[in-house]
Amino acid sequence: MAEPGSVDEYIAGLPEERRGAIGSLRDLILTHLPEGYSEEMDFGMIAYVVPLAVYPQTYNGHPLMYAALASQKNYMSLYLMNIYGDPETYEWFTEEFKARGKKLDMGKSCVRFKKLDDLPMDVIGQAIAKTPSSNYIDIYEASRRKTKKGR
């Protein structure tokens, strides 16, 4: 099956019960997304990225991903790379999540959820708004320097 060519096609192709959740989360992200990021399809999901025209020096040739939304087989995913790349932001996020009485199901950057009620939407909005694109590029470059030193 071909990957959807646009975000609207991606959402339209979701099962009805997920369309609303992904659509609502997309609206929240777009409301809080700092300047310098754009929305596009990448890696088969809705991605919020620093465009290659702004920052072309990525390790994989794709735009620098800041956040993403995906519908997986058994759950939906929200990827928050600023939380993964910044220990202080990670600590803030996990504490705020717990303070709202929500159970956090998270990998390195991936917050897994089955329904929108699983997420503290105010915290998600704050997490999206938290990192301007210039700061995120700095975090990315620092992580790449650590990776190169560790080899």
C-alpha cells in the first residue's frame, strides 16, 4: 500500500475511532508549534520538522524531526524529540504527566496512547511550545558531537 502523500490523506485513511484523536492532537500541536517548524509527512507519519531549507545538515538527509504523530497497530504514538534530547525537559515532562494523574507509557521519545484521555493535553501543548527551533538545532548538534566523541 502506498504511503499517503499529505497529512489530510493520512488522517482520512485512519480508522474512524482514531481519526478524531489524531486530528485533535494535530490541532493542539499546530496551535502550540513555535515558528521555524513545518508540518509534513515523513517516515510514514505526520512530522513536525525543521525544514531542510533551514537546516540541511542532518545525519540521514531527512528534515530534523521535532515531533511526530502516528497510528500504530495497537496504539497511537506521539514522538517528542525535544524531550528525548534534553534531560531537563524530560524530567519536567514526566513530573507534569504524573502530576495530572496520567500513566505515562513512553519509550525514548515515543508516548504511546490508546485514547486521547490518556494524555494531559495541557502538558502536551506546553511540551510542543517549549523548544524554539534554534534551541532545538543546538540540542541536536550537541547530541551529534557526543555521538562522534563516543565512537
